[in-house]
Amino acid sequence: MTPSARLSAAIEILDRHLAGSPIERALTNWGRASRFAGSGDRAAVRDLVFDALRRRRSAAARGGGLTGRGLVLGICREVGQELLFDGVGHAPPPPGKADTGHEPDADESLDAPDWLLGELRQSLGPDCPAVLAAMRQRAPVFVRVNTGKTDLSGAIAALAAEGIAARPHPLAQTALEITENARRLQNSGAYQSGLVELQDAASQAVILALPLTDGMRVLDHCAGGGGKTLAMAARARLDLFAHDIAPRRMTDLPQRARRAGVEVSLTATPEAEAPFDLVLVDAPCSGSGSWRRDPEGKWALTPDRLATLLSEQGSILKRAAAMVRPGGWLAYATCSLLRSENTQQRETFLAAHQGWQLEQELALTPLSGGDGFFLAIMRRSND
């Protein structure tokens, strides 16, 4: 495919998405109907589509409207490639009067939902423009080195043997940033043998902050795919349990645990296993800290959905706290940038639960290199 033909493909996919199709489904349907497209073409089209979603608001302003054509034209205008719209072969038709755009204003240039900008500014303070500018870029690819099987230099060497370049990242002592051939990673021997696991560096930093020691009974209360579960298992010899309200999310966890060489017990009724020395609540949230990876989620978030999430977070914290032994820890984490989901939830919990105190708090933004993450570690009194 020519570069111009890739633009046409991205326009088609984005139009399907804007008409209501989830972006992954739109990409899959295009791929099935486009057998002529090689792996390089598919990767380039995917990257273009996700760039357009990350920059949806500013791209629509530059491109003349919120359509597939408007978004792709806006992206091209931003980088000086409008001439690719020349109508030759499979290229999009040249711009006309209907494609007249404008330079994004101050709010449009931030590429965030207008209704949420006030809270983002309040939550991020003077860093807000820089953080949202970082969110317009593609996220780095990070792996966590499984220190139960190798060290950083060993993992770097194993990846390099398969043509994958990696370097340590200062955000977490277990983190490597993949700098070349990231798309080879999941088929690599280093990944298949459990030497490394895909995990954002900020997520790794959260796990490294937990007070884990050998012999502790630990619950990952909102385990999902189990990335943090496995990271905890790599830190200490734990009696480790994983729970998720949607058990299907944990389907791959047993296989991942075997590959990593650790043991994890899945439980549908964590109260039956209580008490625990530590309960980690990686709560369902807006995902605003990971919008680089999920730009679709940025635009799908609504005030009603955020209100529902805030209620769920409070309920989960209350449930999890009841499973912590006296003297134990409750760790509350989100991949959110919003104060309402982070410090405000911690404040509300502590105000409503006597006998708990804050021991540590961590707030990371993409300016540190990884995703946006929040962690509050609270300890229950021995009384």
C-alpha cells in the first residue's frame, strides 16, 4: 500500500468507529476485507488510526470536522503532509471548501474532553498542559523483568538475541523500555519463557512500593489479567490470591503464572480466605492515566460513567478493608489522573473508617515516562 492508500484505509476505519463500532472491531473488519495489506501496512494503518484518536479534538479542528476524513486530514496538516490527499490511485481526494479547518484553540489543543478539562486542570495544576501534551503521543512499551528467573542484564541480552532492543528505565528497578522491534516481543523466547512480562513502568513502581515480605497472605482484589498479581509474586514468597468481579478477565492468569514459575490461587469468594496481611485494590477507574494506550476510552468517558465509577470505588474500598487483618495494609491504586478518584477517595475512606491511617502515597503522571498512576497505602490499627 502507498502512504496515501493507508490514509484512505484509516479514514474508512475511523468512519466506522464514529458510526458506533468499537475501534478494535473496525480494525479487524477492515483487515479481514483487505487481504492485500501486508503486516507493515496493517501496523502503519493502526498507528495512524490511534494517532487520530489520541488527537481527535485538535485533528478535527485542523481537518474541518469530526469525520474519518477530517481526523486524518487534520493529522496530515499537523505534520505537513496534506499533499498526500491528491486523489491519485487509492489516495483520498484533494481538500476542498468542505475541508476548511482552523488552528486549534487553547482547549482544543489539549485533546481532552471539554467537560473534564476543569477537573484535569484542578487535579494536575501547572503540569496540566505538559501532561496532556504527553498523552497525545504513543506510549512507550515496557516490560517487567522477572527477577525470579533473570536480572536486567540477562533480560536485555535475551531480548537482543532476538533483535529486540531494550534499556533500563529509572521509574522502576525491574523496568525495561523496548526501543526497537516491540512488535516481536510476544512471540519472543524471552517472553514465552517468562523472563519478561508486559507491564507499564508506573504499574511496576506501584508494586515496588508495597510492603511485601515472605510469608504474607495477599489478595489482589481487582486482578484483571493478573499483571500486578505476578509482579507481587516476583517480589516475595507470598500466599497469593486473585479475585475479580468478572472472573473471565483472569482466564489467562493460571497459564501466565506457570510461565512465570509462581503460584496464585483464584478465588470467587475472597471473604472466605480472609483475613489478609495486605489487600491490593487496583480499582476500576476512568483510565485517564493510560489514555495514550486507550484513546477510545478518553472520548467514551461521560459524567454519568465517572459518577458510577466513583461509587464503585467507594464500595470496593469498604469491602476490601473488612478483609484486612488488624495491623495489615490496604493499598488503593488507580490508573487515573483525577483527584476525585485518587486523593478524594482516600480522604473519604479515612474519614469514614476509624482505626486506619495513611502510610504512603504515590502520584505519577506520564511526565515520569510511564502511565499516570496513583497509590495510597493505608494501615489498619492493631485494636
